[in-house]
Amino acid sequence: MLTSVPLRLVLASQSPARRKLLQAAGIEPDVLVSGVDESQVVSDRAEELCLELARLKAQAVLGRLRATPDERTLVLGCDSVLAFDGEILGKPADAADATRRWERMRGRSGVLHTGHCLIDVVHESRAEGVASTTVHFADISDEEIAAYVATGEPLAVAGAFTIDGLGGAFLTGIDGDPGTVVGLSLPLLRGLLGELELSITDLWTKVAPGGQEIEHLG
């Protein structure tokens, strides 16, 4: 599947990990931060919550873009939450919250859900879905928890952990796509592009990554 005009992907997220994942896959996105207030959405189902937040992020950025005849633009919104022990966990409120979470999570497992909403600006069509991956946490010590929380990393991410950063040492394994845990599933993105009659290869670029500034919207 080939497009007759250049294809542009706009990532509606300020997550460096999502952008880096796309770049490693040969895709150089533009980045526009949605400014969505995530506290406005409430749901008791993790899959519904992350997908609705992904929609809101994509729609917020969509409202700032204009369709042009010489370029086909796609907007991708993503959001991740952790389902653990009957609760839905986003980013920790503070260091104490992150510490309490790790004290509960260590030696146990949770499911990381990432919602994706892909909108074609020109054709006004969309495709969306949720990728889910089970994460197994190591039985780490109090000292390791304190050291990890002190780095600040768990305060900035859903579930209070990463797989591609310092937190990766505290996971014993996953069941599913590791990209979902990073915050963007490439296999799911490929499927969503297919629903819009596009191929992920249409987004491959030889442009060197980096050098783009994040524009804050809102």
C-alpha cells in the first residue's frame, strides 16, 4: 500500500519513550503535546480509561491541525494505565505514593494497558484499539525501592515503573508486546494503519532522528 502524497505522523504525547520507540522503528514523528487534563476521565475499566484518554489526546491535537492537499497527516494519541490488584494506576501522586505501590507490587504481577487512537486528518477517518501486556515484578528490597523512587523515574510514568529505563532491572518478565509497556505497541499501530488502508512502511523515513522541539498546546 502506497500513498500518493507524503505521509506525516503527529504524536500527541510528550513521552520521550514513545517518540524514541517510533524512531527506532524508522518513523520520525512530529510531536505536539495535547495538554489534556487526564483527571477529567473516570472509569472502573482500565481498557476503557486508557482508550478514552488516547482519543482525547488525539482529538485535542487534531483541532490544531489543518488538512493540506500536498500532505496526508495522521495523529496518534496514546495513554497507558496499570491494572493491579483491582485498581487502575496511572502516574503516582508523589514519592510516597510510588513507594507504597512498589511495596505492594514487588513479587507480583499486573497488566499494563495502552490505548491507541489514530486519526487521518485528510480523510476524517480513525482506527483505535488497546494493547495489553502482563508484567511480572521482581521481589525487590526496601532499599532498592527507596533508591529507585529517589531517581524520580517512577513518578513520571504510569504504574510507577519503566521497562526501557532504570525500572527494567526490577521486572522478571512480561507476557505480551514490550512496546505496550513502553507506551506504544508497534504491532497494534501496524494493524490500525491497515484499517486506514495504509502500511507501516509508508511511514519509514531516512531522515535522521532528533532536532525537533516539542510544542505545548492548550
